Amino acid sequence: MANITRYDPFSTDLDDVFKGLFVRPVRFDLEGVPQLKIKLDVKAGDSAYTVDAELPGVKKDDIHVNVDGNRVTISAEVKKESEEKKGEELLRSERYYGKLERSFTLDSDLDEAKAQAKYSDGVLKLVLPKKAHASSKRLAVS
């Protein structure tokens, strides 16, 4: 037999009804610090995928890309320090250190040997050629 629960609006507090309705996730958006998620544009062509990943404020040496079959992982170390002084008195000091990582899977296996990565103006551009599929061959039986 099905267990049916009936909602009774008078049996709960109004606080419970609206609980969580206006709650928004916390976002850390310090000045000049990239958001905590790598934003991607992925385009599929006939022979390759093109990926544009936003990594503003990240140094080129702190970016790592790993290609394994059809899975791509982009990771980056983010370091941000800012300090405001008035004379010798320190008024404000902010530091942010963290690691960003994003993985995704593509439909085709990738040719890791021909893959290219270029970082310019806060955007990492990947060109990921698709692996040539083995053509089928009919064998003669002798």
C-alpha cells in the first residue's frame, strides 16, 4: 500500500516554510581573484576539439593540463596577495592561495602527441586532435 503524506500548512511554523528560500551560495570574489570554477568553451570540429578555459590572474607556469584517452583535466595554482599601507601602518592585507581543477570527458579519444596548449591574456586555448579510428579491414580466409 502506498504511503501518502498530506501537507498541513497549519502544523508547521512559517519559518520552516520559508527556510532556505532566500539562501544563496557563498561566493568568494576578492578583487582580481578568479572565481572558484574554471569556465570553459568546448567546440567540436571534424578532426579536433578546441577548448577555451578562463584562468585570469594565473601564471603560465602554474597551469597543468593532463590528457588521458578522452578525459581532459585542467588544474592551476592561484596565488593572490594584496596589501594596503598608510605610512608604516598596515591597514589591510589579503591573501588567497588555492587550486582550481576541472575535468571533462569528450566523445572521442584524443591524440595526446598532437595536442597543443597556449596561454594568453588569461585564456588557455587547447587544440585536441581526435585519434584516427582504425579502419575495418576484411580478411581473406585461406
